[in-house]
Amino acid sequence: MLREVKNMTKKLETQRLIASLEKTSRKTKKSIWKDLAKRIGKPTRNTADVNVEKLELLAKKFAGKTLVVPGKVLSKGELTTKTKIVAISASEAAVEKINQNGEFILLRDFVDEKVKVSELMIVK
């Protein structure tokens, strides 16, 4: 019973996030928010689970960009490059590793900020 309640709560949070992304897309006329909403709306088995080591490689390759993960960040690897990472969720260990040299922001908090779309990079 408790597991069902957790799943329903998580599903409701995801639906709110999708609605917020779609609203932002309409308001700003930027398709990146609609693209993120579509990616998040897919079944969880198709969402991106990305390790910190992959984010490190991408941070070096795309210096100065904010990396957006439409899924969960996992803790394998180290982050030595100063970068901003935005994701739906992350493991506690991943957040600690990211915050040592960079900045981790939840996607639901990031949507409301004023950002330049040209500075965003979606991680698959």
C-alpha cells in the first residue's frame, strides 16, 4: 500500500513538472522546454540515467553550457570541471560529487529561472 502511494505521488509530481515545462514553452516560445516535457513523459524505462563520469566528459566538451538531464543522475565517477547540472533527480552521492566543483539544481526549480536556451545542453 505504501509503495502505491509513493508511486502515485511521484507520478503526480512528474505530471506537474510536464505541465510547467509546457507552460514555459508556450510563454517563452522556446521549443527546448516542450522537448524536455516529451522526454520526461515517456515511460521510466526509457528515461535517461546518467553517471557523473559522463557528465564530466560532456562538461569538458561543452564548456560553459548547463547540462540538463531529463532523468536521474547516478554517482559513478568524479566531476572535476566546474559546471551547472540540472536533472529531475539524483542520488545523494551524485549531488555531493557535483556540488564539490559544480552546482546541482532540480529541474522543477530551474524551469522558473530566466535562462538563455543557447546555454543549455540536453543529455541523453
